[in-house]
Amino acid sequence: MQAQILSFLKVFIPFSIFLILIQFGLVNYVFKTELYYSTIAIYGFHVIATFLIFLFLAFVHKTFSDKTGFAFMACSLLKMLAAVLFLLPMMLNDVARPFLDLMAFFIPYFLFLIFETFYAVKLINTK
């Protein structure tokens, strides 16, 4: 299990840093816009959620390897609910450009979801 986590982190950390730097540069230097949530807050949510999901999936795969797919689906659903709760204050407040804020959140959301899916499939295919 520790080898799986280290293998995951070797790819996850550079992936996360790369995405953070791209979005930070786009938001602050290209578009020069003010968002409701900072880039750091958005990526804090994504990084923590993705890492916790992978830890849970690695645990489930170690103990109940035939249930890893179901655990991934459950974690994905919980992450969606957490995303709604994370975005709720922005949706309840009168934000000038909510579309930009939603795109700043959901583009990385789907990139991290693809990353999670890749590693979940990798876990499922290992015995």
C-alpha cells in the first residue's frame, strides 16, 4: 500500500503544482480578474479531496479488492456533494460573474477527476 501511495504522489504532486501555476498565471496575469475563491482555495479543495479519495481507495483495494470500483463511485458522489457545499457561499452571494468562478472551479475539478479515474482503474487492474 505504501508503494502505491508513493507511486501516486510522484505523479500527483507535479500534476497539482503544474495546474496551480497555470491557473494562477491565467487568473492573475492574463485575465487579471478577481474571483470569489482564490486559486489556492480551489486547489486546496481539489488536492485534499483527491488525496483522501486515493487513500481510501488504496485501503479498500487492500482489504476488499473486489469493491474498489464501488468505493470509487461512492467517493465521486461524495466529492460532488462536497463541491456543491464548497461553492454554496459563492452561489448564495451576489457574484458579478458567476460563470468565471464556476469555470475556475470545475475545469480543475474535471482534470482531477480524470486523474482519480486513471489511478482507480490502475488499482482495479492490479491484483
